[in-house]
Amino acid sequence: MMKNVLLAVVACFLSLHVSAQFRVEVSGVGLTQIPVAFPSFRGEESAPQKLSSIVMADLERSGQFRGIEGVAGVWDEVSRPEISAWRQKGADAFVTGSVSRLADGRYDVRFRLWDAVRAQDLGAQSHAVVVGDLRLAAHRIADFVYEKLTGDKGAFSTRLAYVTKAGSNYNLWVADADGENAQSALNSPEPVISPSWAPNGSQLAYVSFESRKPVVYVHDVSTGRRRLVANFKGSNSAPAWSPDGRTLALTLSRDGGSQLYLMDANGGEPRRLAQSSAIDTEPVFTADGKTIFFVSDRGGSPQIYKIPFAGGNPERVTFSGSYNISPAVSADGKWLAYVSRVSGAFKLHVMDLASGTATAITDTTADENPSFSPNSKLVIYATLQQGRESLMTSTLDGRIKARLAGQSGDIREPDWGPFQK
């Protein structure tokens, strides 16, 4: 059964169409959401992007916030607002700011965050950016607000990678964390699958079929240069980076069957991780680099196991259900996301690794390829919704979801990138 996994992934692309633009739709209600007001920034009507709306969309998508109407008027970062008026509007916090064009053509983006409950100024920042980085400036504002109000680091200024197909062409895209501003990193007439971000956020490993079989490349996102790292006999697939970026775990069939290997990220001779006659695939490292989770049919059906990086005896992790694949481990080490087949439906599950308790968090039936945000608060996955492929993000309890839906096609294979250095 596991031998067909890779072929099934490739086959699913035959009906895909390209989409580099997204529409974000947030649904659901969280148990506790901070009410925040985001009046329009002074001067933003003259900018190509409405920054206050981007910031609010980021925060609402996190599941931690809900936007409310602010006090009427024009407010910027130097305004001294009457805090009680904002509190009467129901705001626990609010953000004021401005956008202005500089003489050199850049935009000066400034903002200030206010705590309406404690009547405190929580800080201000400014960003001078070129027009192409206005969205990035908005995401950084959202990161600032998120961290100040929750105590956790925001992940809105990180990036996603995903794959699309248009006609006979496959595209590997890099986009903002909200799915917008997508840029093509690779265009190929042959299938491209399994993109995996390097921990430095500057490289992607992926599998290409341009040699008429799966081989692994590492691609530099900023320059477009790439290098072939695994083209051994048989198939080369499912690359995953170690946290220090020095090692790739991958699945090779060079010795018969699909087995796990470790190799230097710059290439070289791979080392087999486990000795087994079973099919082992889909490796993923824990954040400390000490453990690798993977999928194996050594127990008779696909289940998720873990094994020390140094080698040893694998330990089974999933026991509920007869078909569990596509593991992803959160950066804080607390959560395992995976796809489980339940009554013929493929549903995203999240497991509390401390207790072993797993919960299905979706109502869709064709979920694939989960990946955690680098702050461990959201999970992104591909699914079939209303008859088309979509990218979704979800809070770990499944209460808040956002659909990043292609306007004119389908998307697959998401991987959420690391924090930017």
C-alpha cells in the first residue's frame, strides 16, 4: 500500500490548475478572542495596499483576535486618543498609524499600539519600505501586535511554499503567510512535489520528476540557483531538513524498498537510519534534532513512528485507526499533526504528544500535507472543499479556519517556512 503513496500524490496533480492569488475567508469562533480596533491609517488611501486591513486579517486568521469598529475620526501614531472612548467601543486594544511617501519613492509606515484596558501605550515602530514590501510591513505590524498582546511570537511575516499545475507545467510558489504575493520559484514540465523549507528560510528542498524519476534538489529562493543532492538508483523522495540545516532525511529505494536515510545537505553518501524490510517514508525532525518521526507499514498498515536521530529501535506513535500518514511536529514539541483515514475520509488530526490524545479538527474529507506555523499556533494543510483544492489554516483546536482559495485553480503540497532571520 505504501508503495502507491508517491504515485498517488503525483497522479493527483493531473487535475490541478495554477493560481498565484488567494482570497482569505475566516470562519469559526474561538473560546477567547481579544477585541481590537484598527482604524484606517492616515494616508493609506494613497498607498497601493490598505495596510490596516491586512493587519486585521492577519490577526483574525490567528484565532486570537476579533476586529471591532473604532472611534470615529482620523488617527495616527502621534495622536493622543481618549482611551475611555475606545474602551466604550468594546476595544481591549487599538492601533493607530500613518503611511506616507518619501522623496526616494519608498513608503514610511508608522504605528502605535494602545492597551485600552490599562490605558497604556504599548509601543510604536516605523518601517521605511519599497512599494513591493508594503505587505511585509503590514505583516510585521501584525507580528508586533500579536506578541505584545499574547506573549507569543507572531508568524505573519513568514512565508509559505506550495505547488500548482497549469496544463503540462508545474510551479513551485513562495508566498506570504496569508497566501498573497506569490512568486514562482520554479516552473517545470514534470511533476514537482514535497517542498521543504530549510531552517534558514533561504532554501527549499523538493522532489522533481524531470529525470523521469523522483530526484531531490535544493533550491536557493533568492537567486533561483539549485543543486542536485540525491539521484541514486531507484526513487529519491520526501526530503526533510534537520534543525541545524546540515542534514537531510529522505526516502531512498536504492537498496530495495523505500527506506529512511540521512545525508549531508550538500550531498555525499547517505547513511541508512533503520534496518527494516518495511516501507519507511515521510521523515520529519523534531525541533531539537534528536528524534525523527516517520511513516511505516512495519505493523501491517501505515502508522507513524519515531526513532532517535542516532538510530535505534523505532517506537510507534499512532494507534487509533488503520491508516495514519503525513506527520508534522510543532516547533515547541507539543503537537503532532497527521492525516488519518476515517471511514474512507482523510481527515487532519492533531495529537497532544504528552498525553497521546488525538482529535480530528476538520469536517472535510480529503485533507493532505499538514505543516505547522513556526510559532506552533496554526497548522496549514491542503484539502478538497466545495469541489476544488484549497489551502486552509486552522487553530489547533479546529475552532478557527481560514481558506486560502485559488481564484482560478487548485493548490497542493503546502509547507510553512521558518521565522525570518
